[in-house]
Amino acid sequence: MTTARTVPVTTEMDGDELDAEDAWRLVRRFGLRRIAVGAFVRFRYGDGFTNSRALALQACLAVVPFLLALTGLAANLDQERPARVVAATIQKVSPGQGGGDALASAVDGPSSSEEAGKLALGLGLVFALMSMTTAMAQVERGSNRIYGIRRDRPALAKYGRSALLTAILAAPVGVGFLMLVAGGSFGEAMTQNYGWSDGTLLAWQVLHWPAGVALLVFAIAVLLDHAPRRRQPALSWLALGAGVAVLLTLVVTGGLATYVHLSSSFGSTYGPLAGIVALLLWSLLSAMAFFYGVAVCAQLEALRAGDHDPAYDDPGRPHGHVVES
């Protein structure tokens, strides 16, 4: 149950949807600090932490079968060099130990490995799509609570819309995820197997970051446009919150990667489960970043409507608001 204030649906005076220009005007008017604090209060009272944990679980259940499907794809590719590129890329990002041996046997092994690869590809895609569909449904629930909406769509409409969003956004989300997380590994694999020149490798190492960010910002903005049970502003307005979510995700990804590589106790503490634990932490932090981006969009629209307080007053604190106007 959310105690975040319901965000009124707002439009321009002429009936047009709010866009990025309106969003930046509000940011300059109210200031970054006030918007950031208000968005965090809305995130908290909109059950942001609870829904982040649920979304993180669904993300893990989607990522692991997705990587399994890519492993099966590497085993099913008829050409050796493309198979090795896929195998080398996935090996770098797969959680747990022993992934390199499994991939090598899948690529170099006999026909039995090819049969196993087909099974991994089929089952991996099925379970990844199922998990991503439930993740999309969780996005609707979490976004609704942050916007102060207490009821989701009816079950058929909710999961039907989630399945449609999965079909539309699976490709840009998957490609954007791989470009950001495994873009460097892909470039190295292409250099080893296809002889990319130093200039081509350098261009790829530079360009895969903005390309991946652009794909994810677009995918998240489209998701924010269709997931909540309300009329949303223009896509350019939502791109601001999507950009905040992607930026925070990059920050937590870099921080977590640095900690895992520099901390001698992390690997020794968790042993062969270190990769799984790192994936769980990354999923949780990324889900929190996502819903905070949603809260930024919601709080900006609430400010636009003149409703400055992100949450209802605490009955135990009758004097004062959650955030002072």
C-alpha cells in the first residue's frame, strides 16, 4: 500500500503533453536538491524499496536464462568464429565459476553438445521471456505506487500489456545491457577472431557506451510511458527520469565492479557463489535506480501541478509536512 500522494495528470494550457523543455524549466525553478529529496521521499513512501527487491529477483530470473540462451546460441552457430565471439563475450559476464569450461565444450564439443546447446537456447529464451514479462508487471505495480495509484490494471490487461512490452522492448533492453556490461569483452573477442584493427577497436570501445545508454534510455522511457495506469507526459519528459535511472545504474555498476575486484575478502567469503552474490547486489541496486528515476518523473509532474508534498502527512506528526514547501 502506497502513502505517496497521487500525481495529478497534467497537460499544457493548450492541451499538449508536457515535454523535456517543461521538465528542465521545472528543474531550474525548484532546484536539483529539492527535486532529488522530494523524489526520494516519494520513492520511499511509494514502497520503492519493496518493489525494488521484487524487481531485482525477477531481473535475476531473466538475466540468468538469457545468458544460458546465449550460451546455447554459441553452441548452435555453424561458423566457428561467430561462436567463439559469443562464447568469449558471455564468459566474461556469466556469474559463477566454470563458465569458461562449459562454453568451450559447447563450442568445440561433438553433436551432443550441439543438442544440449539447442535445449539451452530454447529453454533459456522461454524462461527469460517469462521472467521478463513478470518483471514488466512488477514495473507497473512499483510505478503505480510511486505515482500514488493504489490499484493495478485487471490481471488480464496487466499481464497482457506486460507480455506486449516484453515483445517490444526485449531486443533493445538485451542489446543495451550487453553493450554496457559486455561491450569491452565483445570488442576484444572480435579483435581476436576477426582481426579488428586498433582503430576499429578504439572506435568500438568509445561508441558502445553512448549507444548502450541511448538504447536503455529509450527503452525505459517507452516503459514509463505505458506501464503506469495513467496518462503520461511526452516521451521526452520521461527520458529525463530514464536518464537518471541509467546514470545511477552505471554509477552503482562501476562502484560494485570496483569493490568486487579490489576487495580480497569478497571472493574468499562467497567462494564459487561470488558471481551470483554480485549479480543479486547489482540487480537490487539497479532496480532501486530504476524506481528512483520513476520517482523523479512523478515528483516533477506533481510540482508542475502545484502539489509539492510527495507523501501524505504522518498522523503521528500533525505539524509539518514530509518536505517543506
